[in-house]
Amino acid sequence: MAGIYLHIPFCTQKCHYCNFFSLASKKNTAAFVSAICNEIVLQKDYLQNEIISTIYFGGGTPSLLNNSDLKNIFENVFSTFKIEENAEITLEANPDDLKIDKIKELSDSPINRLSIGIQSFFDDDLQFLNRSHSSNQASEAIFNAHKQGLSNISIDLIYGIPTLTDKKWKENIKIAIDSGVQHISAYSLTVEANTAFDLFIKKGRIKAPEEEQAARQFEILMDTMNNQGFIHYEISNFCKEGFFSRHNSNYWKQQKYLGLGPSAHSFDLDSRQWNVANLQQYIQSINAGNIPFEKEILTASQKYNEYIMTGLRTIWGVNLKEVKLKFGEEFLSYLNKNSQKYIADKTMELKENALILTEKGKFLADGIASDLFID
């Protein structure tokens, strides 16, 4: 089984924290859709005829595409690849795009999962982040999606926002749970290089996010979600039973995927490649029959490090039998030796032959993973 990711680079406006390749414009949408449909055909052999179990429209803001654009893309995907009958097909959406008519169109399409970028249910937080929607639109989008029969809905939330008090964060979580969504992704606000936030902080216009606040709000999140019956299946992801993100789980489990569109990444188990992060160059190259990408052949150490990094973030952990099978006795011995201190300090446990982070360890996930890497 493999997955397909389609990067849709258009946005209404650029969020202050965003470092993904995106453009605050819908200019060249028609040319882009034509190009990505051409790339679908050009990349038909990348996954070596594997059945596609997940399709994910990310961005950018895929909900800016109209019904005709989506139909065109789906026709090309379904005619080029073998798609599993019950494939998970996700579309990322902004609340301000999810008017009733738009949701009706989406519910009549092959899309069976929505990922809505809520971020917060408070207007001052949304304004701070430079989001394009209001708190009312956030709540209405979820309500309308349920009303139209969409039964697999995920939302994104952000914690660690300077304007977000613990009281408001608890209210955000409560509103999300009460809304009836099946999946919640929650991320700590981080300041990436060359973003608006990065510039504002350097100029002294705003203060940098506080690590103590983020850690405190992450703990609030974990406790609340656990008490409400959500499964904390990946560091940033919580869901009701049966509503794991199959697409993202495939990333964490090191399955193959094909990325289409500018800046999209692909993985075939042995190498990674990524398309150019430039819309005009992407369109021109694809129209000339060339895929504008760079490629990296992964070493055994790189593959091992990625397996450690992704595995430790999940409830499935790092399977020792898999490490031996994929990388050999030497890698397994190194891992066993270096993980002992984390088992001893109870940030990690060995459970059913897998190394799994404890609640305490989840706060330190990145540091623990990097310490277990092989140079």
C-alpha cells in the first residue's frame, strides 16, 4: 500500500507562522491544475504499480480549488493509479472556504475526510496568527460539515500562542471535543526562519513563544484528551477509535508515497526526492515533459535515523525486531545500549519488544530520538 500527496500552493493570505511553500494568490490556478494533472501521468511508474490506500490534498489551501479543478485531478489520479476501494481521501480546508455549497460539492466528491485548519476558536489568537477566518466561521464550518454528512473530520489547533492563556486553551480543547470531531492535531507554535514571526521577533515587535507555556499547555492537552477517550497515537495527534489518519500513519511507518506539485516530497524506501519550490518553474518544466526535482539516495544510517525519529513519535514505538530485520545486529546493539538510560529514567519503556515513549518522555521526544541516531 502507498499514498499520494498533492500540494496545492494557493492561499487567501499568508499566515505569520507558515514556512510551507505557498502563495497569497490564486493567480495561475488553471495552469497549475493542468500541470499537476500532467505530472500525475509523468509519475505513473514511481510507486511501481502499488495500490494507493490514501490520497491527501495539502498546501497551501486546497479548499480554494473549485469543483471542476478537483474533478479534473481526480479523473487523472483514478485513471493512472490503482486506488483501493475504501481509500482514505483527505482535503485540507480553511473554515472561511467551507460555505454550505462548497461542503455539498466536497461531500459529492471522492473526498471522505476533511482536515480543517481551525488553530483557535478565539478571534485575538486568529488575528495574531494572521488567519483568514473568524472564530464564528470556525464553529460554523464544523457544524455544516457534520450537517452535510461528513463523518470523518479532523481539525488543527495551535498552542503556545502568546495571546493564548491556559484558560483559553482549555476552552479551545473543550469546544473542539464538544463539536464532535473525530480527530485533533495540535501543534506548538514554532518560529521558523524567514517567516513573518521570525522578522517580527528580530525587530522586537512581538515576543518569542515561551517554552514553559508550550510545555504546560501540551500537558493540559494530553491529560484532557486522555480523559475524554481520545487516543494519543502520535505526539501531535489524537483521535477516537477507528479514526487514525491513515495517510500520516503511513509516513510514520515508513511506507512509500508520491508527492505531486511544487515543493512536494516523495519516498520510495531507498531515496527521497522533492520538487522545486517555485510555481512558474514547476509549471514550465512539467509542460515540457520534465519533472523538476532533486533526489537523495538514503544511506543505511539515514534510514535507521528516520525510523527512530518517526517510530518514537507514535504509540507503536520502535520495534526491535524490525530494527534487526531492516538494519542488522549492529544497529540493534547500538539502539539497545543507548536506550537503557531512558528506560532507567522512565522516559521510555520496553513493551512487547518495542521502545515506546512514556508520558514524561513525550516532552523530550526530539532530544531522545536525536541521541539514539547513528552518525
